Amino acid sequence: MAMKKIHSFFIVLLISFSAFSQDSYKGLRVIKAGNNQANYRIDNIWVKGNWRIAPEAVPDVLDIPVFSRTVQFGFYTDIDSIVFPMDVTKVKQFYVLTADNKYALTEIRGFNYDAVQFDASSKPASYHFWYEDNKNNEFLGKLKNQYPIDALVKDVSPDSSKALRVLKWAHDQWKHNGNNQPLKNDALTILAEAKEGKQFRCVEYGIVTASALNAIGLPARVLGLKTKDVETTESGAGHVLLEVYLKDMKKWVLMDGQYDAMPVLNNIPLNGVEFQQAIANHYDQLQIRSSSGTDKNAYVKWVFPYLYYFDVPFDNREGIDLKKETQQGKSSLMLVPNGAKQPTIFQKKWPIGNVLYTGSLADFYAPPLTK
């Protein structure tokens, strides 16, 4: 009888050890996957289809925003899952066992979106900008004759709705290609080449969208974004989009032609700096308006590092052979965060020499004067 009890005990122990060995590897939890795609969840925010399980990456690190609180994080393969609390202090590791019996060491790290501060004092603007008044402009006349821009906004209001119509139209003219440039950097040339099947960068989306908005009477300017490490990183330090001045709201608003995206907080469209602040301080209330279904979480995670340095041209008038005006011999103004370095090199190679610097929001976001 005693031998039978001992035998039964070892059977239970063997079964328990076998189950444990299936659920852990090198002391870490194991979940299984039938394919190499996974979804994850941060509280009730789902991110689907953009995580590839990669056994070759050791560890394979996923950084998730935790919004200065503890969140419930869930990682879901096609057949298994793991859920645990995360905050900015935590690093959590587990293994994903793939269908071909490879172990992918997966590491989850929490981070916060931190607001960048600028000089918000009220003062007169120190610089002059030139904006398109759209009066008998031959270039914009050709643009409207060749493309249905007026029809896009006929009987549409408010200005934000007009701008979104134009944004979607520009977004749809070609598929993004980060390695291709047009023969000339003007909307007519870009659109003509797009008709031939060419595809272009974020820069060209900014140019075409801004020109089309200028053509319907909404002052617009191409906006350059740069990361904090713009001088030291070798690639990926810049992104180009645009800002448009909504006359009925009397404010500048950021728009991204590549992603067909306009940030909005409490039903108010945001400029570039307001967008950065909203990500850091009001993420749950932040919306991304997009007729193309751009995902808020994926877009914000991608664009946020670029929202550090901002620069715009002084002269935003339209015309191929137009002689552009400058300020103090410089063509652009760069907005620099409080205490930040004024960058002079782009991606270790290219000088940033044709700009003036300011930390003042009053300078950067002065209302447009068209005369």
C-alpha cells in the first residue's frame, strides 16, 4: 500500500514538472504562438497587426506608453496570451515559443510621453512671415484648373472640414516612397509626375497639401519636424508635414499629408506644439481625425519623437519662379525648446545654416499677414 502511494506521488510530481516545463523556460514564463504575428493591449487600447515575433532579436524589446500610471498590458498570439500590470519603472520579460520550436525572448518596457516646454510669454512677434493672399496667382490658378480642388470644398464648412477634404485628396495622389524626389519642388511638378506613377516622400505631401490649401484661401506653410538627437543620429531625424491657418478659429493647425492625420483635443484642432503637449498630458482625450482610418496609437508612437524642433519658411507664397523673401539673410525660423541646443547639423552630415532660432511661441505662431 505504501509503495502504491509513493508510486502515485511520483506520477503526480512528473505530471506537475512536465506542465511547469511547458510554461517556463530559463526561469521565465512561456506562451505559445502558431504564427509570427501578435497583438497587444494597453488597458483598453488595442494595437493589432504590427508586432512580429522575432526569435533572432535577443531581447525583442517593445516600448509601451503608460501615461504616468499603472496600466494592464496584454500580449496576444493566435493561440495564447499573457497579461500583467506595467508602469514606467517596470521591465517584464517572457518567452514566445514559435511553431518551429524557437524561443523569442520578449521584453516589455514602459515609458511616459514627456511634454517639451517653450517660451509661452505674451509679447509682440519678432519676425515677419509672408503668406499667400491668393489674388490673381497664376500658379494657383493652374493648380485649380488642372485639379478638382474647388469642387472638394464646395458648400463645405467649417474651415477644418475643408482642410480635411483637401488633406485626404493630397494623401491619395500617390503611395509614400521615402527614397524618391521630383524634378522640381512645386505642387504642379509633383502632381504631374505622380500621374505618371511616381511616388514621393513626406516632403512632397507637405508641399502639395499646403499649395492646395493656399489655393482655396486657407494660408498654409510646410512644417519641418526634427528629433532631439537630430545632430547625432545618422538617419530618421526629420519628418515634414504642414500647418494651416483656420480663419474661422483664428489658429494654426497641424496636418500630416503622408498619414492623412489632423490632431484634435476636445473638438479643437491642434498646432504642432499643442499636439506634443496633448500627447503628454491628455492622451486619452486626444483624437486623430483621418478619412483614411489612421490609427491614433500607432501614429502617435511613430511621430512623437519628431515633435521636438519645429521649423517653417519665412516666405510661404506660391510660385515656381518667385523670389523668396528672407529675414536677416535666413530663409526659415526654428522653434527650440527651453534650454535645448540650437542644432547646426542634420544627421551628422548636412549643415543647418539657413535658419534663425527662437524659443517663443508668439514668434512661431503669429497670425498670418498676407500683405
